[in-house]
Amino acid sequence: MTRAAAAGGPRIGRALIVVMIVWGTVLLPGRPAAAHAALVTATPEPGSVVASAPGEITVTFSEGIRPVADRTQVLAPDGKRITGAVTAAGATLRIQVRRADQPLGTYLVSYRIISGDSHPVGGAMTFSVGAPSARPPEREPGSVHPSVAAAVPAVKFLGYAGLTLILGPALLLALLWPRRLSRRGPTLLVRAGLIGTAAATLGALWTQAPNSSGAPLWDVSVTELADVLASPFGLVLLARLAVLGAAAALLPAVLRRRGGGGRWRGGALAALAVAGLITWPLTGHAAEAPLAAAIVAADVVHLAAMAVWLGGLVTLAAFLLRGAHPRALGVILPAWSRWAMLAVVWLVGAGTAQAVVQVGSVGALWDTGYGRLVLAKVTIVAGVLGAAAFARKLVHRSPVTAGGIGRLRRTVGVELAATVLVLGLSAVLVQVTPGRSVTGERAASTERGVSQTLTSELFTLQYSVYPVELGENNTVHGFTYTPQGKPLPAAEWTVTTRLQGQDLEPVTAPMLPLHPRNDALGALTFPLPGTYEVSFTVRVSDIDQATVRTTITVPQVPPAS
């Protein structure tokens, strides 16, 4: 055998493997893992120039798909995110566009879907309105400007604090306040709570616009604000402002115990409290959770119990323990202790129900950011409950002595400091994707294969490798598109693998273009576990060729089938 023939043997073998793959994929009923969804057409067409901005963008693929909504976005020429509702029907992805005042220029559509074979597929396309402009800079879907990332939890915290200063002091003033003790201090707390909650609501309406668009906190147009106000989110917050206005009109007479109609005012305020509390879960994770009605109800109970307990502690520490007569405290503190115990029971019960649904699994408690925040919150709450139990013992032993009141005041101070931390964690927690959603997305997109999108100046390449395991049974399927997102048939494909950290020669193999389509098939061999550099070299014309690279990690033991 000649040296040339010997060298040609492996090439012939690899070519035969490719031919067999093509035969099994194209001519025979192949397994679903042999291909993935590829873009077929879109409206507007990739790279096209249209006269007016569309209200909806549709992208059609070669097979049925499921959208990953929070990884799909439309960026306007000014870089703002204008993505509306993202849905899919069969092989068609539909992306609603939010803004009415869309500027002229080039728009970027990026998407992530789960194809019918369970492979995650990402891609992008552009189109222009009026005339092309510079391509908007790509950004991580769902990313926000640092100013907005700081403002949103701050606004949430202010809203929780305001709610606390309304409910706790108002209940103590209405039902337990000593007649001879001034009401001015707690009344000011209630007013501060109303103002703070209203300010937080207005802040939430403002931050929703840049939170959706990805723009800085100060880059908000009148049209964007109008869109927010007309959205379900905006309508719920406008209802909250209306509830706050009605409560502000009814509260003064009840808190001063002046005037008639005490019962109807009290009933009206109770109804307003429930209506106002419902607005919080309706703008958060609870409304999208499984068993939404039950979780919304649990969130309302959780918020009410938190506000009564913490607001009562603030009033107790700031006014009652400092100004009330010991004999009055002897009556008030046991009653407050019973209230606090009931509030804690409801707080823990409702919080547990929410955590079970929102975290989703025990593993998600430490595998997701949401779960770790829940664990931190539970840890602090456990410490607060320990301090509350100690305070309860002080109340029942010697609450009327000077020494007992001093110890009780210090214990309540510890409770307050810890619960402020809990409020801060809650303000962050409502901005984090629930563990159930993170786990579900991982489960939907985690397979024995790898899919990715690579870019060069000449083309965008989408590829999948299935499976990724030791041996020769690894199929690679690639698709090429123009930078604007149009399918781009390529003349020649090669793929090279090199095991990093080992003194082994790279292995180059051809891929078979499936003309006239824009895809190609090949086979990869992974002889050893480790991280491989994978290079795709694609020639799209007689003189134009480019190489794109990525890495693939092959596990030590082949996954169980």
C-alpha cells in the first residue's frame, strides 16, 4: 500500500460515515435528534427594508417549536427593547412589538426556541424600517441598565415599608391605643406610610418602562409611560393609587376616634385594605404561578401578616414602650402578644405555601438564586421568631417593671433590625426568576446534545451536536445564514476538533452540504473525555471563507440512555 493510499484511508472512512449519516437522516425515518429547527422564512423578511414598522414579527421554522420567551427580544435602532408578548403556534414564532412611536432604522430580532427534538436553538435576524442604519448592539435578553437594577428593588422596599407603616400603627390606634397617650406619633407614621406607598407606586410605574426597554432610568418617553399605564401592570397600580386615596380620606376620623359612622368606616377600610393588598401579587410572580388564585391569596395573607407584625413592632418600640403607663402596658402587651402570635402563624404558613410552589423542588433551594434567597430569608425569620418568643416570655413574666420594659424594648429592637433585612430580601426576591421557572427552563433545554450560534463577518452559523459522548456516534448538523438572518447555502464545510490540554493532533473532517439548502451534516469523534475546541470552516463562495470556533465538554462517562 502506498503512503498516499494509507493517508486517504481515514478520509474515505470519514466520508463514508458522512454518507451513512445523510442516508439515515434524509432517506430513512431518522431519530428526532438528527436535526433541529431551522429558520425558513420571516415577516418582515431578514435583511428587508419595509415602509412602516410592524406590530408583529413572525418567524417560521422547519418544525414545531416552543418559545423561550425571556430569551427572545426585539431591539429598536435606538437600542431599546420593544418586545411584547411572545407566542408560538406549530412552527411559527410570533413576537408582538410594544412601541407605537418606532423610529426609522435597523431592528434586531434575536430568539431562543426549543425545537421538536428538544434541542435549544438560538438565532438572530435584522430588518429595517425606512432605511438601514447601524445594527443595534446585541444585549442579553432581559438585561436592564444598572440604574434600573438599583431603582426597582429600592422602590419595592419603599412600598413594603409604606404598607407596614399603614397597617400596623392603624390597627393599634383603632383598637388598642390608651386614651391618655398622644396619637400624634403613630398618626404621622400612618401618613408617612400612605405617602411612601404612593411614591413607591408612582416609582414602579416609571421604572416599568426602562425595565422593559433596557434603557437608563431617565430615558423614558411619554409614549412609553402611556403604554405602561394602559398595560395590565399599569392598571393594577392605578387601582392601588385609587385605594390609597380613598383610605387617606377615611383614616383620619377612625384614627382620632371622632365622628359617627365608626362601623361603616371600619368596614370600608377593611375592604380597601384587602383590595390594596391584592395589587401586590397581581404585579408579581404569584399571578403567573401554578394555582394562581391560591398563591395570590397566600401572598395577600403573607403581606397582611407581615405588615401587622412589623408595623406593630415599630409602633410598640417608638411610642408605647416609651410613653405608655405600666398599667396600660399590662393590658396592651398581652393583647398585642396574641396578635403577633397569630400574625406569625399566618406569615409562616402563607410563606411556606408560596415557597413550595415558587421554588418547585428541594434541589432548587440551593441550585437557583431564588432558592438561595428563600433560604436566607428563612434563616433570618427563624432568628426573628426566636427573639419574638423571648419577648413573649418577657410580656407574660414581668412586663410592667422598668427592667422588664427595658429588656423588652431591646428585644423588639433586635426584631425590627432583622425584619428590615427580611424586607430587603423580599424586595430583591420579587425581581428574581422563581426556582420552578429556572428548573423548568433547564429541563426543557438540557439534553445530551449541544446547540449554539456562532458569528463571523461573512455568516452566522447555528449548529447542534448530538449526542455529546465518548466515541464516534456524535452527529453534527450546521446551518448558515447571512448576517441579516437569511438562509445562506455554503459551498464547502469542514469541522476540526482538538482536545485541549493534551498533546494530540487536531482531527479535521468534511461535512456534507445538503444543497440547495443552507445546512450540512458531519460526524465527530471524541476519543477521550475533556474539553474540545471545535472549529467550523465554511466557504460561502469561490473566494469567501471564514472559521468560527467554540468549545464542547465531553463527560467522563457516557450518559445513561
